[in-house]
Amino acid sequence: MKFYDTTHRRLAVFEKQATPEFWNTLWKKEDLKKQVSSGKTYHFIEAFTKRYTPPGGRILEGGCGTGQVVNCLQRWGYEAYGIDYADRTIQAVRDLFPHLNLSVQDVRKTNFPNDHFDAYWSLGVIEHFWNGYHEITHEAHRVLKHNGIFFLSFPAMSPLRKLKARLSWYQPLPRKIESNDFYEFMLDPNRVIKDLSDQGFSLVHSYSYDALKGIKDEITLFQPLTKKLYASKHVVARGIRLACTLLLGRLTGHMTLLVLKKT
């Protein structure tokens, strides 16, 4: 269930709380060896990383999950590290891939020294914290070198979602609500950019993507078709998903990637 938080101009999604136990249970169902080894869906991560980070750079992924991005970064020639608080998942991946630099840590307080990394990837992490993302982004700033790059992605308040909010098509967030079933926020990119600017980051690039999911989740009229297209692995469906992002990403993109520089 989604509620609109008028104070922070964001959507709050309540399904199941994103605890370490939640992720351990979820990823236990995955074929870890196949998933970590594939790297087939990370072309845009490779493109952005190579565009902004020189080969051989030291990169941290905060909230690395099953470690597939860390594995890809190593294959692309980077010194990659991954941290996550899903302890059983990290241990299982380390057993399968002992060469990966993975450790159990909290993204809000790590044991890395100051000014240590050339880049930091955060893929769909900051939205899961009920009390906000400021501790996470402050820690990212601390461990990044001067002019280090922060790649930050999160579910976004797209123009479509903002329009629905202005039209009061979402239920308002109750003043008193239990956070036990809180799953994630959909955040206003402009507010995130402002907050990170105050912390010492400058925006380099913004990219909206996953536009078909944005349509699927927000326009019920099209759901019979969009659900099939979103779930399909057929090459035509993949082409349609890409075309939606290229043509409609700025309007309906479910996710936003911010590329920021520590200044």
C-alpha cells in the first residue's frame, strides 16, 4: 500500500520491513552462483562507471546484496569492495566466491578510513530507511576521496507520480503510523539533490530509467499489457522496455540515478 507524505513530498510503501532477515530470506531463494556470475543486466552500470572513474580505481558498493555488481566491477578492472548487513547472504557468497572483497557492515557507519574510495555505488538502498538517508550519504562522503564519484539510485517521484499526488490520487500518510511494515520511500530527486549539495556533493548527471515499471505501477488501465511486458524475457519485450526508458524516462521513470562529485 502506498501513502503520500505531503511534508517530504514522497511516497511511502508499506509491504514488509526491509530488515537483514528479510534480505537473507529473499536472497536464499536465488541461485547465488548463477546470479553473481552473470552480470548480464549491468551494462548501464559499466557505462557510467567507466565514464566517470578511471580504470583501476577503488570502488565501494554500499548495500551490495549478493555481490554481482562487485563481481562485475572486478572483471572490468576495478578494485571493488562490497558491504551489506545481510550477514548470511554475504557469508554464502564469500563461500562461493572467496576472491570477492565482501564484508558485513552497516552502510551508515563503516570501518573504512576517510578519503579511501574513488567511487561509491548505492543501488536502491537509501529508500529503505524509515529515519532517512542522511547517515548513509554522510558516510559515503566521508569515505570518498576529494572529487570522488557517488553513483546513487533510488525509486523516484517521477512527473507522473507528482501529478497523481497533486490530484490527490494517493492516500495521505497518517500522522501516526507504525513503521513495522514499511518497505521503501519513493523520493523527490530535487530534494535529494538539495540535501546532498548541503552535505558537500555537486550534481554531475541525472538519469531516469525503468519507465515501463513506472507506467505499470501507476496506470492501472494498462496493467494487463504492461505486467506481461515487464515480466517477459523475450528480446522484443526487452526492446520495448529500453524504448520506454529512452522515450518516457523523464516522465514515468520508476528509478533515478544521480551521479555526484564530492567537492
